[in-house]
Amino acid sequence: MSFGWLLVVGATLEVATGTIVPPLFDYDNLTQCREHYFSEAVFCYVKVITKADDPFRSIHDHKGTRLVQQFRRNLLEHAICVQDCEQEVVRLSYEEQERLYYDEFPIEFRHMYNTLHWDDELQPYLQNYSKLINICVNHRLERRYNLTYHGYSKIEYCLSNAPAPGDETFSSILTSLESSEFPRLSVPDILKITLFTIVLTFSVTLLVANLCDIFGVNRSNTIVSSFSIRRNWNKLTEESTSDIYLDFAYIDGLRVVINFFILYGHCMMVPLNLPVENPEDAEACTIEVGSRYGTAIFAFAVQIFFTISGLLLMVNFLRDVHRHPKLEPGYFRTKIINRLIRLLPVYYFFLLVATVEAILPGVELGPLGYQVLVREQHICRNNWWINVLMINNLPFYDTQCMMHAWYLGADLQLFLLGVLILWMIWKFPDSVMGLFWALVMISIAVPVGILYHFGLESVMTSRHSESPFLFMYDPWLREIYQPSYNNINSLVGGMIAGYLYHLSRHGKLNLDESWFYYLMWGFSIPAFILSVLPINLFFVFDIPRWSILLHFVLFRNMIVAMVCLGYIKCFRSPKGWIRRLLSTRIMTTMGKLCYSSYVIHVLVIRYLINLSPKMLHFSNEEVTTLTATTVGLSYVVSVPVYLCIEQPVGSVLKAWLIRSKSGKPV
């Protein structure tokens, strides 16, 4: 299904519907602005709102249920060299300037990011340049496109050649620290010093530990053994020989495939979310039938990941109970600690990087640097605590830092719920079936109730009214897609598959004699097809609300049923060539790198886009190149991250937090 989507989308990327006038994105040349005006250069990113008739409304402006995807024609984005504008406006008479100035008016839709995150930096530019830019933009719209209407221009952010807070070099900071007067460090300075200190500490520890390992000095020491690159490489490439691993080795390969699918989807969204030279092509691609199906199906990827979590959680738990029915004290606490150790070190490290990513040594902001680096940096400095607490997937907070990290918060929350379910199964083993049925009913009812309350569509869509904000404020993503409580069905489905695996493996269940098992197979396939086929109808017609709710139930749950039935089919039948391929050493090794590559890949995309000397161009070749580069660099970078951060820090924390509590020597 995913491969078919890649072909369909690739075939539609080149379709155009005609040039949009005035252009939705109009950018001055940042390099020329810097070179011509040196330290005086100021480059501002501006949203221009007009009162032009806008037939392309989002679902929030539309009274029916039909989904509308096109760009707003009354919202333009300009990037302006202020000094060029000054030269243009100074030639105009006072009367002409007053005619071109347009007062602010009420705007009923979201048109820009919340600038409170960088308000202190923005205020001087607002005071000095707001009126100038307003006049300049309207003059350009008249002169270049012969428009008879004007717009109001709002400055969102400005870059300046003058050093900003936090732009000092590390050596200058050290020099100030050595001076007789204690320096007044800014927050960016503190964050950079913290990052450099962590990197230096890791570097020294790795150097000393590996020298000890090479020369055989104190190899049994926790630090030496944990930071040994040789040992960590062996862990990365080794294959387990346990019975469970032999049955589920293909899961690592499946992770790699699904991870690639997600990374491709994110690369596909880049030119849809950022200024492009040809937005008409992006719009044409989005409204193609194949793209609509592809976007809707993209939501399946994380659901599959959640089923994997539930499956492995249940399988490992039942194996432990089978070996030690009473379980050790603190068993469930240890599982939670292991999960936190697995997730947090890499995540927190790159969360810190996100707070300084635009002011690191060697980083020069390009024309799109504000969108991909600066904006994220400011948001993360304000909202970091939401990510630290792993609640960034919940819809109670306005702006997200490291938006793709919503999955990590949801995954941890579902894991905690899964541990609670395991405890209930351990405590009340005779109530397992009732518990599963109750969880299935709850997992269906909760998202349906939320969908009905907010009046949302049944599938994920790509609306260009939301794309300027990376879909950060899209109600379907925030209310349906990201919250963990709307993905309980995937977790429970995986746990049920794991439970049936255990019973089947130990001769307690014969699925060949189960009429319900064959009923599910007979029902799931046609129900899944029925849930996928009518997707395009929601973009063409106003569909009754009850039909949307029914479709939502089928669409969100039949994929889970199909995947979990697939797990059951796999452990009941010999390995075919697909599972053998997914179980090869290269796939299982890459599977161990999936977590780091997922955390890293958006940062890789941001730095790649920042290198672009101009606006992006939406095309099949550009998306393919970005995908190949992103996937390749993400996995390449994830190798040292795994060897030098993920594995060693995890080993040290497990030794100190778990073994010390058990009374064993560290």
C-alpha cells in the first residue's frame, strides 16, 4: 500500500494548474541584501493579509462537511530587504505613501505564528519598520501585479547582520568568563555552554574509556565497558538467539520499512509547508486523488508502531510470568525505568540542540533559516518543559517544540498504560477476556466522541490553510492523531496478538478451532477495503455526519485488526521470503537505529533546507533528492549517536539505577 502511494504521488508532482497571481510567496534576495548593506542589513518575514475574495476556505470557514484543501488567496508571505524598501518608499510623495498605507483590520483565521515566543527581539523592528513595510508591500503589489486592492502587512520576524543575543563565539564567552568582572550571560549563552560542556564530557569519557578498553585496563569498570565503542558495535550488530526473537526478528525489519515511510512522508511535507516558487504545483498535487489517499493512509504508520509496542510488551511479560509466576519485587517499576532510559538520553540531548540550533558555530542562516531553525529555536526555549515531561502530544498546549516528538510522548503514555494492563492481568488472570473487551470498547468510543464533539473529518488531510504552520494547529492532528488516548486501539490490538501468541505457543489455544478467528479474517479484509475506497468522497461531497462517524470507526480500527491478524498469521506459518528478508542482519541492525534516526531526521531536514540559497521548488526530483539525503544522513548520524550516547548512557543508568537497587555491585 505504501509503495503504491509513492508511485501515485510521484506521478502527480509535476501537474500544474496555472500561476497564482499575486504570488503567495515573494522573497527578496537575502545574500544580496547582506552584501549590499553589510551591518545595516535588515531582512523581515512578513504576512500580508488582503480583503480579496477567497473562494478557497478551510473546513473551519465552510458550513458543510466537504474538505477544502487549497491555499488561501488572501494570505501572502513576503521576505523583504528593509533597506531596499526604504529606497523605494523615499521616492514616493507623502500623499502617495498615505494612500498606500492600509490599517489593520480584524482577521478571522490564523495567519501567523504566536510571536510572543520572540516578542522581545521583534518589538524594535515593529516600531521602526511596520509602516514602512506596509507601504512598500502595497506599492510592489500595485506596480508588479496591477492590483486594485491593498493588504495589511504584519512583521513576523526580522534578521539583522548585527550580532543578536547568543551569537557570540564560544571563545569570546570564555574570555569574558576569565575577566575580573563576572559576565552577564544570556539564556542562549547558558544553553550553548551547557551543550558544549556535555559534548566535551562525552568526548573525554569516550577517549579515556576506549583507551582503557584497547590496552585492557579495568575493562570491568562500568564506565569503561559502557563507553567501549567496540562492545557497543558488537551489541549493534549481534543477533539474539532467543525463541521469541527468532519468532519476531522480522519486527526490526518492519520498523525500518515503516520508519522509511514516515521519513518519506515528512520530506514530502517540506515543500508543502515552506515557501516554494511554484505553489500552484503543490496545490495541484495535494488535490489529486492519489495524494488524498496517500495522506490518509500515512496515518497508518504510527498505528503500526503502536501495535508493535503492545505486541512485544505482552510477549515479554508473559514469558517472564511463565518463568517466574510470582515475579520479582519491583518488576513493573524496572520495566518503566528501562523504558525511560531507552527514550530520554538521546531525546533530551537533541532537545537541547533544538534550543540553540540557529546559533551554533558555523551555522549561517539562509533565506529559509527563520522558518526551519530560528522559529523552532525560540519555541523550544519557551516550551521545552512540555517535551521534558513527555506531554507534548496532548492538545492542551498551543505551540509544539520538535513537533515530530509528539510520537515519543504518546508512545511513553501508551507504554505506561500497557504496564498497568499487564499488572491487572497478573493480579486478575481470570478476567483477561473481560478486560480486553472493555479496553476495545473504550478505545473505539473515546476517539469517536472527540470526533463528534469537534465536528472533524474521518481521515487525515492536507489543507494548505494549515500548511504554513507545519499543521501544528490542525485540529485533526491535535485532537485525533496525536493524543495517546486515541491510539489505545493499536496498543490493545498488539497486546491481544501477543496474548494469543503465548497461549498458542504453550498449547493452551488452537486457533484452527476458533470460529471467531476465522470470522475476524473474513470480516476485516472487506471492511478494510470498504474503509479505504470512499476517502475521496469526503473531498467532493457534503457527507452526513453519521456516515463520517461510521467511516472513522472502520478506518481507524480495521488497519489495526489487519496488522494484528498478520502478526498471528506470521507465528502460525513458516517464514516466507518477505519475513526472511526483514530478518536479515542488516535489517535487524538498522532496526536498532530507527529510534535515533527518527529523533534526528527533522534536525537533518532543517539544516538541509537552511542551506538552500532561495525558495524551494516543488517537484518529484526535489522530493526524491531530499528523501534520499535525509534518510542516508539520519542513519549515518544515528550510528555514532547509538555508539556514543544511546547505548553507553543507557548501560550506565541501568547499572546505577537498577543494579544498585537490587543490591548487586555496580
